[in-house]
Amino acid sequence: MVALLTLVALVVAGIVALYAVSSALRSTRELALVLPYESGLLPQQHAVSRYHARWYAITVLFLAFDMEMIFMYPWAVVVADMGAKAVVEMFGFLAVLLVGVTYVWREGALRWT
């Protein structure tokens, strides 16, 4: 029991010591409170500014290819065991992803001019 109380006392003393060192070394300038964290550069725009609509279409494109890769690798492992049913299901899944890619293409996200 004495060892446990000693350990708790050492932990509390360590926490108090670290807090005291942190308080002694921190900057007290008010400017540090409004600057971005550990950057040193002044922000060029507001933190919650809106993104251009083009990035939403690119996000859809990324998700389409990401989902394709997530589901195609395990499918490739079991396609021989499952047979034609697995091939039909994968083509149906790819058709749904193709709808997303077609939407992104129509929106012009693949055009970088």
C-alpha cells in the first residue's frame, strides 16, 4: 500500500512539475493567441471559407476509384470460388461507379484548363 501511495505521489509531483515548466516557458504575447498554430504565417483567408465547386466533383471521382479498389481486391481472391454470380455482381457494382465517373466527367472535373 505504501508503494502505491508513493507511486501516486510521484506521478502527481511529475504532473505539477511539468505544468510549472510549461507555464514558465510559454509565451505571454497576445499575438500568439490569434496566429495559426505553429505556423508563423498570417492567414490569407478565413478558416471556414468555401471551396470551389470543382473540388466536390473531384471528391466524387476519388471516392469512385477508392471504392473500386477496396472491393475489387477481395473480389479477385474469391471470384474463382464463387463463379459467374460474382462476376455479374462486380459488373453491377462497376456500373454504379461508372454513373459517378460519368457525372464527374460531365461536370468538367477531368478538364484542367
